[in-house]
Amino acid sequence: MSRIGILKTALIALAATTALPVVAYAFQEAPMLADEVKAGKLPPVDQRLPKNPPVLAGETVGTYGGTWHRAYKGPGDRWGPTKLIEERVVKFQQDKDGKLSLMPGYIENYSVNADATEFTFTLLDGLKWSDGVPVTTDDVKFWYEDVFTNPDVVPTIDTIYAPGGKHLEVEIVDARTFKVKFATPYIYFLDILAKDSTGEPSLDRASFIMPAHYLKNFLPKYSKAEDLDKVVAAKGVKKWQDLWGSKGPITAWNQNPDLPVITAYKITVPPPADVMVMERNPYYWRVDSAGNQLPYIDHIEHKLFDNPETFNLMIVQGQIDMQQRYVQTGDFTFLKENEEKGGYKVLKWVNAETWSIVPNYNVKDAGIAKLLGDIKIREALSIGIDRDTINELGFAGLGEGRQAAPVTGSPYFNADLEKHWAEYDADKANKLLDEAGLDKKDADGFRLGPDGKRVTFVVEYAENGMANVLELIRTNWKDIGIELQPRLIDRTAFDANRDNNDFVMQFTSFDRLSDVPSDPRLMLGNDGFAQQYYVWYQTHGEKGIEPPKDDAIRTSWADWEKASTAATREAADAATNDMIANFVNNGWVIGVVGETPALAVVSAKVHNVRDGLTNDDVTRGEGLAYPAQIWMDQK
């Protein structure tokens, strides 16, 4: 069903951005910025752009102006708006045949040495932060020395930046050029940068750079204690470290209008406002093929909503200009029927994800943990789900029953893994549960655990539109004597329960199934089925829960360590495929329905939004549409 393809970048090749010769073009700017230039509030556009700005060419050359209307769910909905604006040194792009490849971002060029141990990047000449201050390798040095390797800010360096157990090192070459070095080959490093960049402690996560001239004010090394104490008090946090991070009031772009950024938009009205507002960055560094500084659209407004019915009403009333996030597959027929009324079209992108039940193998309840640790019980729970019926009734028949495994079109796709424990067989499920010792039942037909209590699994979910799907699974599991109790909670609580190891099961979209090595952490236990095991692994035993010596998750970790230090793409991919197979065959996550279309609603007045794009956390959701080149009719 999926049309995803991956076209890998040759690691030994030099890749340069497409750029406009300054002498050949007179750059244009948005009228709202031209007015500020006339008023003396901004320098001319050619002084705000790099000397050779990269070209981002859409299907058509657009016109300036307008406000893009979207919807959001409040402070916990951080990633939807963020993915619209993220910038990396390299990013994924997708051609019309569905192939994914890497394109340079705010760099003039990059190169990789022959054994993939050294990566060299050169920043654009004349690149500036949104406050007009030049971006230089001073910002790289600050990020590396004062943030990335500062345990007060980054207590644990993520394993994806430390292949073989030794984290990356940075060497400054000159004012624009720097090198990133590893002790071992790192074939997948560019893929990882395209997905998660260089990670915490920011939200938009520009690779290797943070605005030193601004953020030095929030570190004890550069600031007086009394000044930091005042900021801590003003921001309502407990200590200065809490100012930092993807939720920090200083380094999270969506909370801090004063934070200098290199993104196309910056925040002006932060959440939890009823309408969160973003405004164009006057120093954004891309232009279109006619020399017009991007972005085209002046503002992006996100209106607060709390349930899918309200959101669908906003769509059919024409209040949503373009949005894919929160558009539910099960609403496809309703949305199609109202296209003309709402003045929009429904596009079908490709979801590289599987809606899944994610059990918590580190759950605090020892009795439940023992049940989930039994592979027979895991198999029974999986084959006890009627995926075909759920697909028809919960996803309008647009997906397919499958496991949480790489999707069709991924270079890591495996047809056998896709269908592992995915065929409905209630009789076999009942037999497996009997064999696992759950052969006694109460008066209502539910199985009793070793403690004599009913076997009950509380399944949390944060998407209102999935209530009917969980009801169907509850009915399936009742037929095999297992009680499922669905619990709807908001996204903030959902994430907090996962982080705090305070859940039994969660129902969510298990993604990152297109280019798996770009972010393998979900399959390694992070943010999901074995979060506390992963914490132990990442902190080298300082925190978290140590898995038993013979636990299969250790095999997955060993496979990833082989993949991340392999000398060739072939060897790395072989180890990655072993990691994937170990994950799927152990049934740690129960895939239900996947490869559904990712529906995107696009107003008739909105242009340069392509159909058929890949929706995955790896490709950064709506960010793959490159929103800076989207434009709107001004009528």
C-alpha cells in the first residue's frame, strides 16, 4: 500500500546546496517587512539574507501575505507546530516518485571522509539569527562546550550520538567551518541528524548551533547567581537547569518570543493562549526560484480545540487552511462529503506508522509485569485482535492489519515480520492463555491471575478519535477472557505517565517505520515498552532498571551497537535488520492497523502542498511539505 522509498546519500560525496548568485538577482521581500525597512526598523533584504541563499522551489512561485489557520491542543501539543519550522544541517526531501533523500539545510556544503568517522560542515556565509546577529562557529563551540557536554544541562548524552560508547567530538576550523568526529565509523549519522538533529536541550533543535549571545545569560558560567535567581523566579521554575530543555521556558521556541531562531517563523503569542501565533522571521535564509525571501505567509495561527467533533466542525466550516495533524482516517468519508461545503480538498499522504498497544514491561505492579513477561501471553493478546474488522470499522477500511514493523517501501520492510502474530485466532489465543496458567475464570468469564484477581489491563490513549477502536479491542479481548479498561487522558498526562513509568499499556501510533536507523530508539525500548530498561542502558547503569542477563532486549541493544559502528552500509543494514526482527519476534509492541493514509486537509486558497508525502516522525510530519514555500491566495 505504501509508496515510500529511500534513496541513500553517498557518504563520501560532497553535497552542496542549490543557491542563487547574488549578482544575478534582486531579492524581494514581504510587504510587511518592506514597511519595517522603510521605517528604519530592519536593514534591506539583501543585508538580511546570506550571500548565497539556498533556493527552496515549490511547484509554483507564490505571493506574499495571509494568515495560515490551524488547530492545536494546548501546551502539550508541542511537536505539531514545531515540525512546521524545524531546521537541520541536512533534512529529508521526497521526490514525486516517493523517494526520500537528504538535502543540505543552512550550510554551504558538507563532506564525509572515506570511513565515515569525520563529518565537515560549513555554515552559510551571512547566516543570521532572527535578531540579526550573525551565526558563526562561536555558536557551535557554545553548543558543544557549554551545553552538549555540560552535565548540568544534558545529564546523559543520548546513545545515538555516542556510537561505540564514545560521544561525538567537535573541532572548530574557522568562523564558518567545523568538524564532527567519531571514534568509530558512523554510517547512519546524517540520517540521524535529519530526524532528531542534535537533540536536547531545545525544542526546534537546530543542529550543532545555539545562540550563544543570548543563552549565555542563563548559565552560571556567564551570569551572576542573583541574576539567574531572578529569571528562575520570574519563570516559575525551581532551579536554573529547568530553564533549559524542550519544555524549558527559555530554550523552548514556543514559550519564549525573545529566543533567537533560524526557523522560518518565531513565536509571538505562546501557549496556552486560545490562539497561539507565529510570525515570519525577517532573517530567514531561504529564497524561492525568483529570488523572493521566504516564507510567503505572514502568520500562522493555531486555535485551541479539545475534541475531534470540534476539530471536524472547524474543517467543514472552512476554518482550517492546511493541516494533517489530528485529521483522523476514520473520518475520511465525512470529510470527503463536505469538501465543497468547506472549500477544501482531502489529500492522502502515506503513514509510516502502525496504531499499536504498547505494554509496559517495567510496570511497577510485579504481577502485571510477570504476565507481560510471558511470551505466550503476548502472543495471545496479539492474535486475539480482529484487525480486519477494526480496520473496516475504525479506519474506514483504508489501512491494513499489521504488526509494528517497517512499512511497505522501506528498505527494511519484511513481509513475514509485518504479519507476525497479526492473524486473528481466538481459539489459539485461548489455548495459549490456558497454557500460560491463566485457566481459571470468574463469574463473568474473565481470567484470573496467579493472585486470584481478574486479569485487567488499563490502556491509556490521548486521541479522542480512537475510542471506538479501543472498544473493538476490548470486545476481542473479552472473548479470550482478558479485561481491557480504556482510559482517555490528555497528551501532557500521557507523556508524563510514560516518562514516570506510571502506566500499564498505552495505545498510540508507533512510527519511525520508514527509515528505521534515523531513530531506532523506540525499538530499543525508549519512550515505550521498556523505558526504564532503556534508561539503564543509556546511563550505563546509573539510573533505570537493569534487565535480566538473559533478557532479549540486550540482543537488540547489541544489534544496534553493531549497526552504529559498522564500516559499511551493508553491514550496518544487516545488523539493523537483526534488531528489527528481534523486536518484532518478541512481540513487545502489539501492532493493530497501519499503512493508513495520512489525511491532509488543504483549503482551495492554499498552494504548493503536495499529495502523497510520507508522514512519519522520521520525515518530520508536515515539515516534509516545507511550509515556508506554501502560499495563499489574497482575495
